[in-house]
Amino acid sequence: MRAIVLMAISAAYLALTFASSARADDESVWAALKSGGHVALIRHALAPGFGDPENFSLDDPKTQRNLSAEGRAQAKRIGAAFTKQTILKAQVYSSEWRRCIDTADLLDLGPVTPEPILNSFFQDRGDGDGQTAALKVWLQSANLRRPVALVTHQVNISAFAGVYPASGEMIVMRRGDDGEFTVAGRILIK
């Protein structure tokens, strides 16, 4: 019986240690974003499905995968996390896809600027290299003195950052003095 109690205490200790470490890591990522020279790439919140329907039209949200109720709530929680970190305003850019625009709006960090360079290239991967290169050039000259949030798609983030983000996950990238970007950290708000 004593061995079971000791194992339970050890497991609880490890869980608390990992949780504290994750929170500390999150805090350093938030601090980096607030310090300037960083950009947050945010994958749109939960939108059930995969890809876009055959009848997809940028001008008609009814033909697109849209945020679920859970996705809308997730986007609001992401915005609340920014507020909790005293980031009340940011430069917010979004893919023109409705699920990204809605995520960006629900962050409530200021006006949202649609930016075609953030549009998904999942259905037409031939544009991926060119779009990723154009995004890099754009960000190399962007004013990153205050927080910048880019709401986009998994494929775009994976191509730029080299990581596969979950829905609603934020990848914070640091712009080096040489103009190259590296991952400063990741934050997932479910």
C-alpha cells in the first residue's frame, strides 16, 4: 500500500513539475512576443472538416469550412490570453478565408487586415513556395515593435515555421538581425 501511495505522490509531483515548466515556457514566449522583433502565427480556431469543399468560393462563407461553436469559443479564449498578458492591441492580419477572419475578429485585438499572402495553398500546393518566400520578405521589413498576429492555416505555418500547429495554436517566431526567422516557442490555448 505504501508503494502505491509513493507512486501516486511521485506521479503528482512529476505532473506538477511538467505543468509548471509548461507555464514558465508559455510566460517566456509571451514575454518574447511583447519584447518586439517577434510575430505570432496563429492557426485558425477549430473548424470541422478537412480542406475546402469543391464549391469553395472566397466570396461566399457558406461554401467554406467555418468555425464551430467550440472554435468560436476557442478564438475568444486566445484573445483573452492576449489580454491576460497585457497585450490589449496588436497588428492583426488574416487570411481571407472566413474561418481565419472570424478567428482574428474574435481575438478582439484591433482591426483585422485581410492579407492574401496568408491564404491557404493547401488545394494548390504549386503556390506554396512562392507564398512562403513572399511572406518571409514581407515580415523581414515589417514593423515588429509592437505585437503582430497573423491568422492563417496549418499548411502556411508548417511551410514557414517548420512545425505542424494544432487548431488555435500560436507559433511565435523571432526575427534575427540577419532577417532570418526562428521559432521562439509555441502556445496552445484549447
